[in-house]
Amino acid sequence: MTPRWSRAELQAAHDNFIAVANDCADRREWRAWADLFTEDAHYLEHTFGEFHGREEIYAWITSTMAQWPNSDMTAFPHEWCVCDEERGWWVCRILNRMADPGDGGCYEEPNLTVLHYAGNMLFSYEEDVYNPAKFGPMIQAWMAAGGSPVA
């Protein structure tokens, strides 16, 4: 199989994805993140369901990230990523990091994300897999340390 995109383009698209996600998390405004997907993108989120198309993805992410405890997730650093250059796919372990509850601790849990690159700095597919058995105890520890819903 001959790669459709150069490694440099794949890396630039992924770096942009990370930068835009972090900026959107900081601003709590998700339009720019949704615009990283093609008009006909497919998003499979194992906890929340399936979403089809950029606008449905935008509506879902806006609603989801406005709800507690997601509203207190302030960063999504990529712990590691692997690129399948032939397919243009990324597989990443992304940390879902909570706001500092005041104790200086770092409260986060990972998910695995698969991204399919579609060219022109856009992605046509994302799939996220979480372990709910880990998220609940992390949120409880965060709350015990002083974390509380954003007003």
C-alpha cells in the first residue's frame, strides 16, 4: 500500500489537532475542534454513542463539555501516539485532565483514540474508548481533594 499523505503532512495535521483541542478546552468553545472533521465524518464514542457529520459532532461536544464533570476537564495531553502512515491513521492515548482542585495534584484518566486522516488537515473518523471503572474513582478522588463543579 502506498501512503496517500507524507509523514510530514500527517504529523502537521495531528499537531494541529492537539493544539486546537487544547485551545478549545481553554476557551470552552468547541467550534474550531469540530471544524477539524470532514462534513461527513463518523465519530464513535463508546460512552456517548455515534455521531455523523461535523455539525452533529459539534452539537454533541458542545453539550457534553458543558456538563459536569466534563466541564472541569481542562486539558487533553496526548501521552503517546502511533501513526500508521500507509492508512493515515493515528492511535493515541489521551489523558482527560481535571482542573486543579487546589491541592496541586494531577487528576486524570486516559482514553484510547483512533483518528483517520482525510487530507487537507481534516479527519474523517474518530473513535474513543474509556474505562468507566477508572473514571468514577478518579472523579471521586478529585472531589475529595477539593474539586467541585464549575459555577
